[in-house]
Amino acid sequence: MRTNPSSQAQVATYRRRRLGVAAVASCIMSFAVIGACNVLGADPGGGPASAAGVQPAVAPESVVVRPGDTLWSVAERVYARERRDGADVMAFADYVDALVVRNGGAAVAPGDVVVLP
């Protein structure tokens, strides 16, 4: 059975068009998935997409206050770490007093930077 040359050209054109549509649709879906991952914070290579999880860069001699922290709990955490590292540290009560003096009071809020003595 013989086919019409113009019919063969139409079939080839149809296939090329379908392939082009599939390629464009694939690109659109890829960009949509990448965008959704970035918006929802599901980026496997980095931190959260929102600014809520971002903490300021701090020097090693300071600590960022976390939700629920008090100056006392910060002192306990840091004091225990310094004792574990073998540093020559003062008595705990003196350490807490030094924190209060150095930071201008005992009140802290999440996100505050506490400067260590």
C-alpha cells in the first residue's frame, strides 16, 4: 500500500509538534516544582525559605536567645559547655552576675544577642 507524500509530511509535522509541546510542558512542570519547593521551604540544600528561621551571625563570644530562654538558662547552657571544655571559669553565681552586668539587665527576648563574660 502506498502512502501519500503529503500525508507522511503531516504525520512528521504532527510528531514534531507533539514533541515540542511535551518539552515545553516538561519545562513548565520543572519550574513549578522548583518554585513550590522554594516557597514551602523544602529546599534540600539550604535553610528555610522564610526569614523566621534565619538567625543573625554572631561572634563566638555571644549567644542568640532562643524562645523560652532566660538569662539564667543561657548561663547554665554556656557555663556547662565552658566547664566541659576545661576553661578556667568563675563560680556560677558570679557568672550569672557578670552576664547581667555585661548585657544591661536580666531581661532577654528571643533573637537578642547575649554577650558572654
